[in-house]
Amino acid sequence: MAISLPESFETTIKKYSDEELTPKKIVYQLDRFIIGQDDAKKAVAIALRNRYRRRKLPPELADDISPKNILMIGPTGVGKTEISRRLAKLTSSPFLKIEASKFTEVGYVGRDVESMIRDLAQMAVSLVKTEKLNEVREKAEKNAEEKLLDILLPPLRKPSSAQDSEEATAKFRETREKFRSQLHAGVLEERQVEIEVKESFSSPLEIFSNSGIEEIGIHIQEMIPGLGGKTKRRKVKIKEARPYLIEAEQQSLIDMDQISKLAVEKVEHSGIIFLDELDKVSGRESMHGPEVSREGVQRDLLPIIEGTTVNTRYGLVRTDHILFIGAGAFHVSKPSDLIPEMQGRFPIRVELDSLDKKDFIRILTEPENALLKQYKALLATEKVNVNFSEDAVDEIAGIAEKINDTNENIGARRLYTVMEKVMEDISFSAPDIKKKNVPVDRKYVRKQLENIIEDQDLSRFIL
């Protein structure tokens, strides 16, 4: 099977306007990257479209329509996270993936459930800031060029007479335009100029940020004016000064207060939180001595999912219309083991199918970011052209299925371990390979994996 590599190895999702983003188009875009799982794709497509529909309603009615949160049930490696991640990319929505098992109930040392909203707000600020920086990029480049010209040719002093003034101004403009032409031609890239560089400041309290004290050490200079705002003069080449000046101009052209406001709105109306391992906090545990209650974690999560207001450094964030996508294998426990209130907040249940050999073959070859295409692209950088035959793809998929059956079933992630062992020697020797066309067939795959597959203990540890 010839796995063709696109001329442009582009795996970005096309951006649609909200009105254009119909459920069918959402599913079509997800199909480009994820094989199967049609029920899950359909559920998230409807949930996303409902957000657009809600925004078209009168405010008094829209406030009462809460998102229909989704619970994805299925083993690891079948596409639960990837569906949610691609969905967020499709709409440029703030997206956070977090494991429910990371949280502990109030009174125990661990992550505070509200921290996920603060993290989401931080991501939204980064998203909006990047958008605004891109909008002012062109203007910032022009301003940075003018600053460079000011450094290369300082402004004129006041001449003694009007005639001198006209002559000096004309000569000054002519010289300035010459410098501008030389900048555009790249002639002055190595020339040294002196610019002012702002000193960075790092708070020593930031080391506590993973312990649930997120707000303590974040940018102390914001609380103490002038701290960390000192500048120093440095001599650098023009090619090094230009990016710094452009960045400084971009920062001066954007309004952080407006960005914070837009980011909070983006979180409230477009935020997506993927709550993984929800099955780990379900179940009726037996209480033997003091321990963190799973039910306690659920009760702490409940207000966030139901809708509450969380205080972040960017302002108050309402969680009423954030879309929560819960996920878990639910091998040991069942969705019905969640507390009734939690079950009620995930009204849409979708079960994802386990993957078999046919699915693995499609995963290896069909998506735009298919694994075989990734390996071909990586090795093409070394001028090595790898050709995967149809029987090689069949063998890799069959081995991945067999290992999943005999060991722990980790779904499509098994393909990564199998492929890495198959391609190990080629990847290692690629810079020194003289024969630039390398065929990979069934015989080669078996040769690479023969010893590992025959030894069950070795197979369990390596694959």
C-alpha cells in the first residue's frame, strides 16, 4: 500500500464561522482525524451547535438554557480525548483536559476544584491575546521600523534659519529613506544598535503554584507598581533588535483590560472542560479509617458543573454555560455509581466502541495526521523515503490487536509502541542510509517484532 504524503503536510482544522458550523460540518471535520465513534461525534456536534442556537435567543431565555453535558464511556485509546480536543480547535474555544482523580475533597491537601476554572481563564487570555497580537502585528512592524530608523538616524536639531531648516529637512528625509531601503534589503542586519531592554522579574513564590495556591505568586509586579519594570541599555545587532522591538510595540498596542474581559466572556460561553477518569471518583467505597472520599470529590465538583461563580485574577467567571465532557472506562464502576446529582448533570451518554484490526488499519492510513504519514514526514527530513506495503500495514494492525487482547487493552495507543519498535532501526540509521528508498513489508515487520512477540514476558514489558 502506497502511503502518499501530501505536498503540504497540513493537519489544521478549517475555521468556519459559527453560522456555517452545522452539525454535519463538525462531524466532517472530526472524521478527518478520528476513525469511527460516530455516536460520540454526533453528540458533541449537537452540543456545539446548541451553543450557537442559544446565542441567537433573547437573553432572558438564553440564560435558562444550560449546556447538555456529555458522558463518554469507553476504554482508553478509543478517541475520547481526541474528539474533545479537535472540537475545541474547530471553534478556537478555551479547552482544558483534567483528570478528576487529581482533585481531593475540601479539607485535604490537593488540587482545589475551582483551579480548573482559573486554568481555563488563563488559557482563554492566552488565546485572545494571541489573536489581538496578530491583529496589530502589521502596525507593530511599521512602528518598530520607525524606531530602528530613529536609532540609526536621530531626529534633527533645530536649525538657525528657515532656509537651513528646509535644506536640512530635505536631506534628513532623503537619508532616512536610504536607510529604510537598506533595512528592507537586509544590508544592515549585522549593524550594532543600542536599545532599551526591560528586565524580567520572576517571583520566588511561583514555586507554590502547583499546591493549590495559584494566585499567590502570579506576577507580584502587578500588585507593586514599578517592580520588575526597570530597563537597561544593550547593544545588539539589528536582526536581533527587530523581533524585540516588534514584540514591545505589539504589547503597547493591545489593551490587557479588554483582553481579560473578552477572555472571561469566551470562557463563559465557549469554554470546554474535558473531565477524564470520572470513573475513578465514582463507586461505593468502604470506609476503613480516614481517607479521601470519592463521593466528597463529586460533591465538590458538582457546584462547578451545575453553575457557580469562580473568582479568578481576570474577574468573576460564571460556569453555567461551560460545556463539560466527562469520560471514563467504567470497567469496575458504572455511571449509575455516580451520585444522583452528578448523573443528572451529564444527561447525554455515549458509549465508544473498542477498536479492532480493521480500525487500526484505517487509523494507520486514513486520517490527515495518520501515524504512517507522520513517520514518512519525519524520515523525509533525512532524505529517506519509506514505503509501507499493504501487507506491512496489515501485520502492524494485527500485532497491535493481538497485544491488546493478551495484555492490557490500550486501544490505538498500542500502535505507537508497535510502530516505534518497527521503525527503530530505520530511525536510528536514517542519517547514514545510502539507499534512500526503504521498503517496509510484512517480512520486515515480523523480523523487527519476532523475538518480542514470541517471549510473552518481553512482549508485556516492551509492547
